[in-house]
Amino acid sequence: MMQRLSLLSILLSVAALSHVNAETVQLASCPQEPDVIGKFYNNGETCVRDRVALSRDIQTVNCPDDFKFQAGWCRKRLHRKVKPKCPKDWQMFLGTKGECHSPCPTNYSKSYGQCTLRRASLSPKFMTCPALDADGNEQHRYGAYCCSQELGHCPRPECKVGSGVPGKFYYEDGKCIRQAESIPRVTMPKLAPRLDSSSKTHGPAVCPAGKIPFRNVCQEACPPGFNTLKGKCELRSCIFDTKKDLVLQCPEGSYSIPQAIL
């Protein structure tokens, strides 16, 4: 009887914990197009893309006027046989019918009448979380979830890597990990050039005050360590071993690691 009660208590505790997590923890976001092909979603463990099958448009192969398709060729009595044709990038299936099948999207495999994008998965390291939740609490990714130290449901402590290192690192299994981060930036066209009174010519197009030129637009400068892209700032993921690494090597640069990691 004691063993049964203990097992029941354990099951009730697990159920209660699951209920709490469902209320306080949100799923991390998976990468979306155009960064990936197809739609990935978080299934609680990994980013998953389900198998997608698309029907192809089918039309009869093209033969010259008065020629008929027969046994893989365009034929006309008392004339030489001619190879059938399909529109550009369409796939030809001869057989008994003679068909042209429409092109498939990039990375889709081609088969008779169908374009197929296979099922695929991405590890949680490709997932991201907003820097703040809806209530303004700082959060980061833990596995497939977003958690917050302020709410008390983050099992990982933050690593102390020094003030000069961009982003935040969190400790997990002997390593300090910084998740990838993307900050949107509003873009605007450069200001039209003004007429130079001395030379009577138009000067170069410029950006408004507080904005920097990037390619053919203007946008707000990115924080230190972030890579400037059109319409966003990106901080790439970084990881180091707390026992082996003496220097922190990140995509944007190298940093010395303090002795007190946690």
C-alpha cells in the first residue's frame, strides 16, 4: 500500500509540474523562410518540417502541326519522326501518353505528377526567443522553450563572461552558450542630394541624422558585436567549454574569459 501511494504521489507531482510549465513557459521560435525551405514548427523537442507533396500541372507533349505522338516520337506518314518537346524547365514523361510535367520548387524532389519536400528536423540550437516576454521579463532559450530567471523557471544560471562580450551566455552541461539573436531595423531611403551652390552639381545622397548608410538604404546602427544586415542586426551563436577553453572565440571576435564563470 505504501508503494502504491508513493507512485501516485510521484505521478501527481509530475502532472502538477507539467501544468505549471504550460502556464509559464512558451515554445521557442523556429527559423522561417527565407532562411529555411518550408515551414518548420516547434514540437516541444526540435524544429520539424512535415512532408509536403504538391501536384504538378500536366499537359501533352508538343509535336509539330499534323504530327501525332506515338511510341515516344512525333510521327507523320511519309515524314521522318521528330522528338517531342516540353516547355522550358518542364519534365518530360514519354511512355504511352507523352506528357510534360510542370517544374518543382527549389529543393523539392521530382516524381511523376508530384513534387515532394521531405520531412526534416533542426536541433533546438536553431531556435530563438524574444529578449523580453509580454510582461517585460528577460528570457532566453532553454532547450525548446523560452524561460526567464526573473520568473524563477530557468534551470541554467547566467555565465559571467565580461561586459565587453555582446549577448548573454547561459551555463549548460559544462558549457556556456549564447543563442543567436536578431534585432529588426527600420530601413529608409537615403535623402535626395542637394544642389551644391559652389559647383552647381548635386552632391551624394545622405542619411538622416542618427542613421547609418547600409547598401542602398539608411538604418539605425547595430549594437557592438552585431552583424549589420539590411533591415536587421544579427548576433551569431557562440559556445565555449568552461574547463578547456582559455579564450572565448566568437564569430565577431575573441575575448579573454574571466576566472569566475558563474
